[in-house]
Amino acid sequence: MDQRTELSEFLRSRRARLRPEDVGLTAYGARRRVPGLRREELAQLAGVSVAYYTRLEQGRGQNVSASVLDAIADALRLDRAERDHLTHLARPAGRRTHTAAARPQRVRPAVQNLIDTMENVPAYVVGRRMDIIAWNRLACALLGDFPAIPAQQRNMAWQVFLEPATRELYVDWESKAADLVAMLRLEAGRRPDDPRLTALVGELSVKSEEFRSLWAAHNVRDKCYGVKRLHHAVVGPLTLSCETLVLPADPDQQLVTYHAEPGSESAESLRLLASWTLGTAPEVPARSS
């Protein structure tokens, strides 16, 4: 992925979402042909020359200082993940530290033991590129039979965009899809030379119009959490809280868990699903349509 092009498109997308009144400016002159702030307005807010900002937005800036990046980030009202993304895109390649993309992804035995003991909590671990690299039995029962999925397809983004059963599982599919694309965008800025990530983005772009549209938006985020609504083929509707935790000893890995409000119907459905994974469940009850 060409970092200069990525930087140019990211800056333009962030500038386009701001209106003069959003940043305390008064809009003068003729009606704007394109949405968002003009380059001269953004340069004024950041305290840099219009020529300098134009070069940066066109991917021609070199050796951009941290203070200038901070000023531009402030002017664009970037959040933490967006600031991180801007820094990685603007940093010259010679100063970036690349993670070996081909290095095998494995969880530590202690992490696998931890999620195995979480019998009533669906838990799995994602690594680089959102690859699913570890899971417990309840995660398989809830989200999919991970051991049976080919390794190349055992990826959250691939599953959400290209696997029909996974698409049907998420009631709020559009929100889930947008979150995953935003996380892939952030990782693409950190690891522009990862051939597997490039191949994944290429495959999803070819096979999914929705992915292409979301990818073009240049939104970024670092993790996914909050209330998720699912519709499981066996236990029916579930409302679960999703939490994502970065593993301190393995910062490329994130532990993802789902849990239900105690005493809720979703908690009972999750308990029943867990009992089936252990072979202790009663006969599956008939469900009304």
C-alpha cells in the first residue's frame, strides 16, 4: 500500500467532514463546490502555510515534525486512533519499525488455558489482520466452527463480509462491518508492507461492494466493544456486551469476550448454549417463529 496516497486520501477525508462552523470559523464567499474545510482554512487552524499543508496533503511532505502533526491533528479534530493513524502514514519509511508479517501467530499457553476455563463466556483471540488465532468451545458454538474453517478464511473481516452464516448472525451487521474495516484501516497504516494484509484487502475489495465503500471512507478505530445484538440459529436472539482487551505481553493480540446481563433471557440462552457444548444440555426446545 502506497503510504503517500493513503496519507493524501486520509487528510482529505478528515478535512471533508468538518464545516467552518464546527471549528469556529465563519463561512464567507460563494457556495462550496465540495464539502468540508478549504485547505487554507485548515492551514490557518494548524498554524502552517497553505503551501506546506498542500504539499503534505498531496503526499509530497517530508520529515514532518511531531509538533506539526499534532497541530494538524488538533485542527482536524482527530481522536486517538486517528492521530495514531496520521503519525504512521506521515512517518518516513526508514523510521518505521515493521513487524515480520510472516511470523507465525500463536497465543501463549497461559492465554489458551485462560479462555478454556471461561466455560460460560464466549472468548477468542484475534491477531494481526484480525486473524482468529485462539478460541474456546462457547465461542465456536456462538460464532462459528473455527477449527473447521480453512486458515485463510479464519479471519473476522473475511467471515463478516464473505460468509453468509456470519452475516446473518449479526443483527446490526452494518455496524459490525464498519468497525472491522476501520480496524483494518488502522492496521494498514501501521503495517503497509504486510503482503497478507494487502491480499486480504484486495480479496475483500473484489468480492464485496460494501467493503469497498467502507474502505474508501478512511475511518479508523483501534478496538470493537459495546452492546451487540445477535440472532443464533439455535438459541435465537441474544443481546450481549462485547469487550476487547489488548494482551500486554502480546500487543498484536486482542482478547474478545461476550457476556450477557445476569438474569436476562440472553444469559439463559447463553447458559443453555454452554451446556450443549459440554454435553449436559436437555433436549433442544422447539422455538416459535
